[in-house]
Amino acid sequence: TTPELTAIDEKIAKDPENAELHKERGLLLAGLGYYREAAECYSRAIAINPFNWEYYRHRAHRFVSCGYFADGAADFTIASRLNPNDWNVFYHLGLSYFLLRDYAKAAKAYARCYELTDADPELIAVTDWYYMTLKRLGNDEEAAKILARITDHMNPGENTAYYARLLMYKGLKKPEELLSTDPEEVTALELITMGFGIANYFLQNGQPDKAYDLMERVVKAGDENDCYFAFAYLASKVDLAHKG
């Protein structure tokens, strides 16, 4: 336990029907890496106030982190009904369906997320996942259309990895520019962040062996560095389980 957890537990003991306190406890636990326990806190908040979309969004995040992709998709769907205008909800609803390999539903969620996007960093993030989804559906025309909006003079904010991947898809960067081929030069986080996107590039360009080798490296790096909750790690594990 931590002083913060002790303090929130004392507040809950005095006011157990305060849903916001249970959410706060969930956020604290999630910050400590206790995702299953955090999800239980959001469930308590939902039991008290089942019409607050944020509780479903938070629980959905934790479900996805734990590998419960269908449960995450269910909660993100409820959140999207309660708040049909939240970018984050549709972005992660798309991710949940992508991890479930239901690319048609993923594309539908990303399409709505795309509609809600205005700033460059968000456009870059959603375009990356939406593009991969459309390519997997064989919808090359729509994929090319959204990729055309990406230029080489955008502000990616924190989404530099997604931006580099998109420039690679456009042919403006080469895979070896994004990720060194020398294992000694690549940090685990760089490998996980960039690896899945480059592996997808290889898949799209008829190089499945290179793609799956890189996904194996991503999963190994995640296992060895406790990065079990990174989206690229989860997506690589899903693809490896279904290869062939």
C-alpha cells in the first residue's frame, strides 16, 4: 500500500457510495500497475453510477491491458453510446476490435474517431491504426486516401513513432531508417514502439518471414522488460498466434 491508497481507502470507508472515490482508487492502482484491481474499482463505480461513460472507458483500458479484448470492446462500446463524441473512446474501441481481429468493426470505430480528429498528433495516431486496418481489409483505395493527408511537415507531438511509420508507408522513409538492424543499438521501448508498424509494412509488401521475425523480437523485448501492456506488444502477440 501507499500513503495515497491509505488516504483514499479512509475516504471510501466514510463515503462508500461515492463513485468518484472508487474511480480515484482505480487510477491510483492503475498507476502502480495493478490493472485487474483497478478494473474492480471501476466496476464498483459503475455499480453506483452506471450512466457515467468515463467509468466504462477506464475499465475498458484496463481490460485491454490485461488481454481481455472482448470485455474492453464491450465497455468502450457502452462508453461510445453514452458519449458519442469522445475521440479517446473511439480510438481505443478501434484498437480493441483490431486486437480481436475484427477489422470491419475496427474500421468503423476508427472512421468515427477520424471524424472527431482535428489536431496533427491525433490525426497521426488514428491514421496509423486506421491505415493498418484498411490494408488488412483489402481497402487499398480508402487507405491511400487517408494516407494522402499525411505530409512531411506535420507536428506529431508525442506521436513521433506513428509519424515515422506513416512516412514509411508513404515511401518517404525506409524501414532501416526507423529501426537499426543492430540489436545492440535498439532499446526495448524503441523496438516495441517501432517494430509492430515495420512488421506490418513487411506484411503489406509480401515479406511475412521478416514481419514475423520482427514481431518475435517485439514480444521478446516486451517479456524481458515488463512491457506487457504496450499496444504494439499485444498486437504482435495476436498476429503471431494467428500466423500461417
